[in-house]
Amino acid sequence: MEKFEAEREIKKEEDVSLSSQMEKQQDVTSENVETEVQSENLKKGLFSRLKEKRKKKKEESLKEVEEELANEDKEKVNEKLDEVEAKANKKNSKKQKIISILLLIFNIALVIALLLWNILGDGEFTPLRSLTIYPLPFMIYLLLIALTILCDVVGAWRMIYKKTRRSRWPLAFKSMATLRYYDSVIPLSGGEAMAVQYLRSRDVPGSTALSIPVAKFIFQQFTWIIISLFCIIFSQFTSDFYNYVTYTGIIGFVLAAGSLFVIMFLSLSKGIGKKVVSWVLKLLCKMKILKNYDKQYEKVWKFVEDYQNIMREYSKSGWDVLLQLFLHAARYIITYSMPFFVYCIFMGFPTTGAADLYGVFFISSSLIELSSSFIPLPGGSGMNEISFSVIFSQFLEGQTFWALLLWRFATYYVLLLQGLAVIAYDTIYGNRKYEWIKKKMELQEESQIFKKTQIDNFRAERDKRRKKEKSKKLVNK
């Protein structure tokens, strides 16, 4: 018995010593790992550390976006998407396509009529072969066209990135080209529905796809009304603007500013707003101007809710609001500057009074857009051409028609061309390419997950094997 107890005590002592040795070994290995990590961190440069921080922030923001998407009312989003899809299908219907073709023919016929009027009229007309083109203003003109497109693309890119945390420049360009194209082709209907449908086709979440075109429209309206207000005020200080374009411009401004004021009023005071909307819609339905009171009432309040949601969302990020307002303001300033540089293409830069002349062209261009804003024709066709000819013929004389063509190309035809280019590219190649990229990304994701699980399993087995080997070595010692 004494021998048995002595052997038992010896075994206990051996077990205690073995466990203490293993603990020491583990402490040594952990210390070695820590020292290795510290040495690796020291070896890493400043840029790699910043890259890691940026990666962590991106992961955190992605989690926030995922939480926002999870908390959204999916039923409401799906209802809105169904409505947008129905609108988009209407715009792609045969009837709408025929109307678009007829309106395009009308546009071409109008340009031909203006050409004949300039050739056969009593005024001066400079033939194409006799024109003098100044290269520097022409280069600036092309640059301004590129900058207007860039303003749209940067604004859309920022909105997509803010909501998805993915940098998608081609999608930003294509969605804005689609929006501008349908805005230009279909009168007073807007391309928002088509832009939403395009964003959805490229796997942008439903709520994001719905909010981007509406947010763009709201920021656009704000900047347009502010710039137009300044132009109308300055136009009252000189007799150069006392013509019919000034008066129609004021009417256009009142209608645009009034609609924005109504939306803001309804979003701030729902109680009084609902009564006012109900009364106005009932009156319009009695006058047979509108049909289906319930549908129109629901439509108004849905837009007001969209406005409230967007303002609530963007109020969290003041820099995004400033960026969007800046980009839209820059776009309008460039657009209204275009007639001056078109003038310089044919006449050269004026040696005296350039600032005054630029101001006249800028304000006149703003008044032309206001005048055509309530005309139910694509791109304000007819009103724009006539207004431009009336206002600028005194400056351009025989080159008025050619200046009109360049101006309309920059403000209207380029939008048609880029929209048609995007539609043609996607039909021929783009849609198939995106499907292939989508499948490739899915396969890559699957392979990465498989690779990660394999590595984790290998590491777990390796750790087990190493522990067994260490314990055997310690026992042998």
C-alpha cells in the first residue's frame, strides 16, 4: 500500500510538472506570436496601415447599409417598384415609340423650316462654306459639353456609392444617359422611371434605385429655381430683356417655384396640406381637367413622402447636399454660358465689353429655358429655337442658324445621341457582358468561401497535430 501511494504521488508530481511545462511553452509561443505581429506592424508602411483602416471603415459602413436595407419596409418598396415598372412599360410601348418618332421628325422638320426661313428670308444668311470658325472657342465649347456630362455622372456616382458602398462609374454614366434621353424624348413625363428600371437591372437595391432619380430631380429643381431667380432679377435692370421671352420666362419661373413651394409646404404641414390638396384635386376633377380623384391624391402624397424621406436621409450628410447642389449649379452655369461661346466660335472673343455681353447671353439663355419649361414638347422644341433666333439674331446676324444648331446640339441633341448610344451598346453587347460579369463574381465569391473554409479546416487540423506532437515530446523528456 505504501509503495502504491508513493507511486501515485510521483505520478501526480509528474503530471503537475508536465502541465506547468506546457503552460510555459504556450506562454512562450504566444509571446513569440505577439512579437512577430509587432515586428510585422513595424515593417508595414504608412500607406498600408491607412489602407487597413480604410478597409475597416468600409466594412463598418457596409454593415450600416445592410442594416438600413434590412429595416426598410419591403412591401412599400415593392409597391413603388411595381408602379415604376408599369410606367416604364408604358414608355416602351409601341404607341409611345411612335409618338417619340413623330416628335423627332417634328424636330428635324422644325430645323429644316428654320434653315429655309433664314435662306429665303429678308435677313442676312451666311452659307456654310463662308463661315469663319475660331478654334479656341470651339475647343472650349466641346469641353463645356464634356463638363455637363461629367457633372451628371459625378452626382449619380456619389449617390450610388453612398447607398451601396460600391464605386460604379459606368453605371452612373449609363443611368444618367438613360434619364436624360427619356427626359428629352418624352414631354413632361421625365426619365425617372426608366432610370429606376435601369438601376434595378444592374442589381442596385430597390429603395436606392427609387431614391436616386427623385433626389436628383429635387436638387436640380432647387438649383434651377435659385439661378433663375437671380437671372430674372438682373433682367429687370436693363431694357435689353423687355420682350416676350422675359414674360414667358417669368410665367415658367412662377409655375416651377410654385410647385416646389407647394411640395415643401405639404411636407411641413400635413394637416392643412391634405385639406388644400383634397380641395384643389376635387375642383380640378369637377372641371374635368383631372380624372380619378383617389389615384391623383395618392400620387401627390407619395411624391411628398419621397421628398420627406430624401430630405431626412440627406440631412444626415451636409457634405453630400453641398456636393449635389454644387454639381447641379455648375451644370446650369455651364449650360447658360454655352450661347456666349457659340457666339465666340463665329465672331471671336470680344475685345471690349466681354463681361456685359456674357451677362446678356447668360440671362437670355436662362429665360429661354424658363419659357420652354411649361411647353408640352420634348426639349421645349419650337419655343427654344424661336426664342434663340429672336434674341440672338441681333448679335449673330447671318450666322444665327449655325449658332442655333451648335447650341441645340450642346443642350439637346447630345443627350439624344448619348442615350441612343447606351441603348444600342446594351442591346448589342452590354447586357450580355453584365450577365457574364455577374456570374463570374458569383463564382469568385463561391470559390473564396470554399477556399476560406478549406484553410480554416487545415489550420484547425494542424493546430491539433502540433499540440499532440508537443505533448508527446514533453512526455518523452
